[in-house]
Amino acid sequence: MPLFKSEAIVLRNFNLSETDKLVTLMTSRFGKVKCVAKSARKIKNPFGAAIEPMSHIRLIYFGKENQTLYRLNHSDIIHSFQSIRDDLQKIYTGIYFNELIDTLIPEAHPDQNAFKLLLDGLISLESMNSLDSLIRLFEVKLMSIAGYAPQLKYCSLCKGSVGVEKIGFSFEQRGIICAPCSFKVQPQIRFQAGILKYLIKLSTMEIKHADRLKFPKGTEIEIEQLTHKYILSYTGRELKSYPFIKNMAQNDWSVKS
């Protein structure tokens, strides 16, 4: 059986048997893969912290090409991101990034952009304290990488300008709607033109520059509602980690105000 070597980030793991674990990884070369880690539940095991979620590792795994489940052979930690695990707000944010990748990126679909986004997102998460802009940036960039980028430059129906008045957004049409077209398709959300400028910034800015983006006071909730509902329109379900980071963000804003 061929051996596969790659860098990877551990997305999640769970117990497969009394001794083994099933590990889901986002690799830099082969996309998202699942591997059985034999004896990983034993006190003395060959993998240790290398298969903990968010660990950036080098791994070797083997199996027949294009199969759905591989065997993990070896793993070395490049960076554990332990400081994220030591911070309650950051660990749930990191898990949310992992969940988004796991949900929106199909298995065995090589995607270096998705791997790089996740790695850069975790590196930024490690150093940043204000997480709202980082989370929004990660959401928008990942939706684009996954092929679900919203139309933000012109009306999704008539392809015309949306003007400078309050702008509509349709989840069914996957983008903004101008005032005349809003009589044909009822927008689910309406927002000021200033919000659109920040959404466009999110779609073009590199995630490593997330600390440069500051949302005007009062716009954070509107932007969060739009990006989150847009993701839900594709996933069809709430990700488990999101309520935790949502609750902590609300508490953080209430303290600041």
C-alpha cells in the first residue's frame, strides 16, 4: 500500500474502539482525510498530543488511493497551538474554524487554500485578543474558497447597481438585491450601504491582517447576523461551537459598553 506524507491540521477525533481513535485531518496536499490511529487510546501510544484538535503536524498515513479511511502511521507536531487551548474563548473559536472546514470542505478534495486559511486563522487566533473581525473574516474567506461567495458588487437579479440606500440581501439569490428587484424577491435582511463596504473588505482582505479591521460600533451584530445566516443557508444546521463563541462575544460587548 502506498504511503502518503503531508502537513496537516487535526480537525477532530473520537473513540473508535477500546484502543483506537478515528482522526479527521485537513492536509496540505490531499485535502480532508480520515485516518484510524491504532492504539491511540492507550496510556503509552505512538501519537500523543499530535492528534489533538488544532495540532499542526507532519504525518504519514497509508492505504489504497481514493479510499475513504486510511491508517495513520506516524505524526510529529509542528505547532500544538497550546495557548489557544488554554484560553476559553479562543479554544471555542478554534473549534469553530475546524467545524467550518469539516462541514464545508469535501473529503479527498485537495485544497491548499483551505489548509492555508485554517493555518493562518489559527496563527492569527493565537496572537489576537479582539476576535470578532477574525471570525467574520474566516467565515467569508472560507465561503469563497468553498465556492459559495456571495454576490456583493451588483444586484443578484438584474446585475445593476444597488444604489446608496438601504440594501437588501437574499439568501436564495446568494447576494445583494437592489430596491426595484426587492419587489420581485423579498430580501431576508436589509442593511445600510456602509455595512456592504465592510462585507467587501472581508472578501478581499487576507486573514493574517484581521487585526487591522475594526468594525464601527453598532455594526458588529448586523455583520455577524448576515454572515452567520448565510453560512446556515448552506450547512442547514447550527455548528456546535457557535453558541459558545456567540455567548462570550455578547458578554464581551456588554462589558465594553
